Amino acid sequence: MILVKTKLGKSIKHGIGLLADQFIPKGTITWEYHPLFDSAFTDEEINQMSEPAKKQFFHYAYFDKDLDKHVLCFDDQRFINHSAKKEDINIQSFTRKDIALKDIHLGEELLCDYDQFDNTYFDRINLDRSNLI
């Protein structure tokens, strides 16, 4: 669940992004997985979904290797975007926690490296990394 004040807005990277709606000091935990708030699904459960539902699910979910499940964040955390430029990344992501790498100012987009917590994401949704900014 998101632990800081955020809002959705136009992303500098891709469509909709997760923007800081407060000043977030470096070192702040911005998000933590909570099993009563975020949903975790097995492959078997996902296989019971319709194809359109699976496509939508995989677009927003990540794979947690320790749980051996796909996690869908209940809140707007699912709109955090990936940056291919290391200098743009302001969130250190783990499978169950995100931490601000530097001070994040009001209105600034929260950006992470998806590979830090799920190195299967781009293959799962068939996205060519060479097109990423």
C-alpha cells in the first residue's frame, strides 16, 4: 500500500504516471506490500481469467519470486513507471517495499527500474526494451 501522498498525472515516460503529492525525503518508504490490501495470485488462478482480463492483469501486476505469485497492487502504485535512464530513477524497488533514492519534490513522477523487483515483466507483456525511454 502507498505510504506517501501521491496522485495520478501525465507521465514523462509513458501515459499515466504516479506523481508525488507531497515532498518525499530521501530514504522514505513510499510503498509496502500488504497481503490484506494487495492481491496475490497463483498461475492456476490467473489461468482461470479471460484472455482480456489476463492481459490487463499482467500489464499492472508484478511477479514476487519469494511468494511465487503475481501481485496486483490495489492502489495507484500500479501506475509507477519504469525508466531506462538510471539518472531518472528516484525509487529503489524491492519485491515488497519501495524506498526514495533521493528527495522527490511535489509533482515529480516516481520512477523505478522494474528489473529490480521483477526481471520477467517485459518478456511477459512482450515489450521490446529498445523502445523504452
